[in-house]
Amino acid sequence: MIKFLKKIVFYLVLLIFILELIIRAFRLTPNIPQRTISSNGIQKYKTNQTGYFNSKSKEKWLINEFGWAGVAQTQTDTIFSIIGDSFIENFHNPLSCHQGSYLKALLPQYSFFEAGRSGISFIENLEVTNHLDSLIAPKKHFIYLNSDDFSESILEIKVHTDRAQFSVKSNKIIKGKLKAPGLKKILYNIKVFHYLYLNYPQDVQPSEDTKVNDGLSNLEETSNELYLNKFFDFCVNNYEFDKIILVIHPETDKLFIELCKKYNFKIIELNSLDYQSWQFDNDSHWNCIGHKSASTQVYNWIKSYSIN
């Protein structure tokens, strides 16, 4: 019986080893970088990591010495930061299809510094501007935003423990926490487990990390608009918006755009006659067409700003 069990264990380990090799060879799971939290509470990535986003990727993503993915130019006197979520992190595309790369090609006299992280909220983007001001002193900050980035910033609308949020009731920022970092490290490094996790059917249930508060799911409700106004009041009083330009994605909810205008934020409303052409077939993130079009519109704003 013991010999039989030993054989089962041996063949099971051998099978896992073979599957691990196959999954790694054909890149059947994405490489996901590990996060860390800096002393000022900003969530970034551990430096100098690299990997492939998926099996179709021809180029590895790279986490630079600052803890961000993408372009990190600091060579010229004038630096513009580009801040946002997974659209700016942009693991989906090669480095040549990043906002910073396109803008540098159009404006070689300037430097562009990307600070993107998947899931980052608007309030955390604003915290990043303070962090970058002390680190590289950008001339302007371009923050790329969609509807979710605004609503996910407010604790009372929807709780997200893994990112910074603003609490209307306490009038304070609640810093994000790393979600199960030890378990994720095991999951992402043992590809067999990660593959099974990604492909095993799961019931979608609200967790503690994404708990929707009762009666607050509709952003058009009066209560939510009150929360948003208090949130925008806090932002105006606590951040230097003279340096900040909000780059609003196409198809962003008009409620947020009107609030930005009401509070006199500088905004660039990105336009697209065919927004689907900006996106991947099975993914709403921008492809190279989308990034190039967006960067051209930002370039036009910078050009106008430089002239004026």
C-alpha cells in the first residue's frame, strides 16, 4: 500500500512538472508583477521585474527602477507625467505603443514619465502626483480617467480594500492594502495552479474587497451625487490642480465630465468616431490605434499650451 501511494505521488509530481513546463513554454498564463507599498503609502511594483503578458506578446513588459511599467524619461528639463490605471500600465502592448513613446516622438524636446498601475483610483492618482512632484518635479501631470476611476475612489459607494479610497464620512483617505500577497506569490509562480485558477469556473460573488453598499449601486442617485460633490471639494482643497490635466476616456459618464467642468478642472475629452477600433476584440483596453489617437489629442493640447 505504501509503495502504491509513493508511485501515485511520484507520477502526480511528474505530471505537475510536465504541465508546468508546457504552460511556461506556451505562455498559457500571464506573468504578473509583484506589488509593494512605499513608505508614503503608494502602491507600486517591485523594481526590475519582467515578463510576458500573454502568449501573443512579442515583447516583455519591464518594471523600471522607479517601480512603474513603461516609459520613464527624465533627461530633459521639462517632464510631463502620465498617470493612470491598466491603460497606462499597458502590459497589452509593446513599449512603442505607450502614451509616453508616442508623445516623445511628437515632442522630442520633452520627457514623459509613465506611472500606471492596474486598478488605481482617481484619488490614488492624485496621491501619485504628490509623490512624483518630490521625485522628478514634472511640469504637468496628465491623469487618464474613465467612469470607474471616479466612482471607485469613494468608499461609501463601493469598498475596495486593495486601492486608496476617500471616505466621505471621515473626510480622510483610506490607504489600500496588498491583497493576499503571499498567496498571490505562490499562485503566480506555480503556473499549474495559476492556470487552474484562471480556467476553473467560479461563481461571481461580492467579496469583502468589492462590497457594494445597499442602495448605492446607481451613480445617478442623489446620495451618490452628494458623495461625489464632497469628494471633489476635498480634491480641490488638497491637491495642486494648476499642474493637473484630466484626460477623459471616450464614453465616460457625462456626470463625471460635468463635475470636472463645475470644479474648473483642466480636462481633455478624448474623442473617437469609432471607439471600438481603439480596443482589442475581446478586451476593452486600447490597442496601438487607440493609444496613438489618444496621444495625438494630448499632443495637440500640449502644443497649444506651449504656444500660449
